[in-house]
Amino acid sequence: MREFLKSTRFKILLAFLAFLVGIMIYAVTKGGYSVSGASFINTATKPFRKVSNKISMRFEHKIDKINNADKYYNENEELKKEIGILNSQLTEYEALKTEVEELRKFVSIKEEHEDYVLSVPCDVLGYVANDPFRSFTIDKGSADDIKPNCPVVTAEGLVGITIEVSEHVSTVRTILSPDLTIAAVCSSSNADYGIIEGSVKEAEKGYTKLSHLSLKNKLKPGDLMITTGTSGLFPKDYSIGKIKSIDYDTSGLSMCAEIEPCIDITRLTSVIVITDFSGKKEDD
Amino acid sequence: MRIKTTREQRILYFKTIFRWILYYVLIFVSFIVMTSGTWLKPVLLVPIALAIAINNNQYGSVVTGAICGFLIDIACGKLFGYNAVILAFFCIVVSLLFELYLRNKFVNYMLITAAVSYIQCRLDYRFYYKIWNYDNVERIFRKYTLRIWIYTVISAVFIYLVIKLINHFLMPKNHLTIEEVITTKTQQNQ
């Protein structure tokens, strides 16, 4: 041992250890950056390490799968059940969310028009089979104070009017029908009047028609048409639809316009019936 | 003349009741189909009423025709009773035609269904649209009435098969085969 301690070999080894300690101390002083040697090694070996790591990871993954197959299987089954529960909760949540959003919209109608007496929200039972003008039935009737000729609306705009009312079901004629005429005025100018009356051609596209417009009207596409309320059948200032295009009538003596209803009448799920409002024409 | 034993009679009653239940289940399902969705649909209840009429007596046919008609009125939003009258009338006529003049064949059924459903569609177009002189009213005939008629005729093929299937198992036979007569006679003699 004494011989070894006195040998040159020992001195060389000691010097090397000291060199290493020196490197270590130098590395400490670099404040987080690699010393150039380490950096070179890292750079040079990077691609190899990458490939080898990938291979080993894959290998470990495979081995892990084999070793823990039962565990993963059970975990998978539990997760599937959990997903099922979460999905059903999500469906319920979405349904509730939609319902709340719709109810919120209906509340806004009441807030904006205090004189309205509204029915409870009505679900659309279904569209009348093969009707070109998209009449539909709702799940409320005379038991809910709904009478014939009550306006049917959504928060977005006017939908139509009740035409046939039974105790728990009512049929609604939409604004796409030529059998329903509504006096309308442009909301921005409050001057250009016309009659909204459905037509066969426009109903195919889900639009309705504004006719009897003056030749000097100042309407332009995008203008919103609202009810005038003069007939006593519909409340005043309720949105009907926006102008899509304007053209001359077949006679050339007046103008007509294509109106896109504020709400897609072909895809309704729930509506509300205005059972009473100020200015309503009383039935004879 | 068919010879019936008490047991045979019981089976006959049971089959008849079960057959009519199945007819009305089919009518109910068709009504539900007609009231669902927003697409154009065949008036399924017309071929059903006619298929029942060609296989049954006038009383059963007229009642079924009227019920189918009422259901069409509800599904299509027509005046309650309008289609009931039309269909009840045609069911009687068809039932009589098949009893007296026509054989119960697929081709005959299809021809009769095509004719009756065309008349029904045409009358519907006339009284609900044409009469009011709407602008471009002929578009309704082209785009709705004709399509509905075609769909109805196509659907009649499937309805015929379903009714045929029900009748195959549950319709009492009108005549005995020679073997059946011999067997029945032998049983009676014993």
C-alpha cells in the first residue's frame, strides 16, 4: 500500500481526480450552462440518443403492456363505464342548457313587452305532413288559454298564428303561407309599408313575400320588417324578417320583396303563444 | 261450404282478431311515420286501407278506410273528415271490385292504389291550393303532389308485402283442399 501511495501511478490518478474536481468547480461557475466539452458530447450524441431512446421506450412499452395487461384491461373497463356515465350526464346537461337558453329568450320577450300575456313555452310536436307552407302542431291548446288567431313567436321573431286549437294541441299557420297576411313596416325608416303574404315560390326556400310596396320606397336588402299592429291580430313592432331582394311586382305598378324570416321556420323546436296584448282585436 | 269444428272456429276467431290487431298496429305505425320529420312523405295510409279492403268485406273496409282517412286528416292538417269520406268511399268500391270482378293479384292492387292515390292527391291539390288561385300554384302540383303520389305508389309495394304476410298466416281459407275434406269426413265418421 505504501508503495502504491508513493508510486507515480497514484500521483497521476490523484492529479486526474483533482482535474475532475477542477472541472466540476468550473462547471459550477458557469451558472447553469454546460461546459464546452459536455455541450459537444451532447450535440454529437443527440441523434443516437434519440433513436435509442425511442427504441427502448417502445420496447419498455411492449413489455409493460404484456406485464400489466390485466391491470390495463380492468382500468379500460372502468374508464369505459365512467365515459358512459359522463356522456349521459353531458347529454342531460346539454338538454338542460338548451332548455334554459330557450327559456331565457322567452323571458326576454316578456321583459321587452310588458303588455304581452304569454303562454308557457310550447314544444313543436311535428310539422303537418307534406304541407308546402310548413304548418306545424304544438303541444299546448285551449287548456293553456290558447285560442285560435293568437300570434305565435320566438324571441327572434314572428312565426305565425294559431288556426286550430284543441284542448292540448294547436295547429300553427306560418308566415310562409299565402293564407296569412300581415301589415309590415321597415323598422329603420318607419315609413315604407307593405303587406307580408307567403307565396308558393318563396315558401320553397323558407322565405315569405312583401308586396304592395310603393315605387318610391327606400328599402334595401338587410332592412328589418316589423309588424305595424294595425290589424289587431299581431302586436306592434314585432320582428318578422329581413329583406333579401327587392323587385317590381308582376303588374309593374308596385314593388315586392323577398323576406327571410328572423327564425328558420323549417327547423323550429319550441315557440311561445301571445295570448293577449294591448291593442288586440277582440273576437266577435 | 267449409266444414268447421268447434276447435277450428275458436282458432278462426283468434286468427281474425289477431289479424285485425296487426292491421291496426300497422296503421298506427304509419300514422306516426307520417307525422314525423319535415321531409315529403308518402301517404302510407291510402295503400294500407286499400290493401285491407281488397282482402276483407265491405264493413271492415269502410270502417278501416274512414279511420285511415281521419288519421290522414290529422297528419296532413286537412279538414277533419275530408279524407275519411274519400277513403271510405274508395274502400267500399275497391272491396266490391275485388269481390266481384278482379282477382287478388299484386298488379291489380298496384293499379288500383296508383289510381286511388292519384285521385286523392289531385283532389287535395284542387281543394287546398288550386281553388285559392295562389301565384305559381302549379309548382305545388309539380314539386309536392306528384312526388307524394310517386312515393305513395312506391311504398304500396312494401305495404302489399306486409299485408300479404299477415294474411298468409292469419287469413282463414275460404275452401278446403281435397285432402282436408277427406280428413275431416273421416274424423266425423269415427
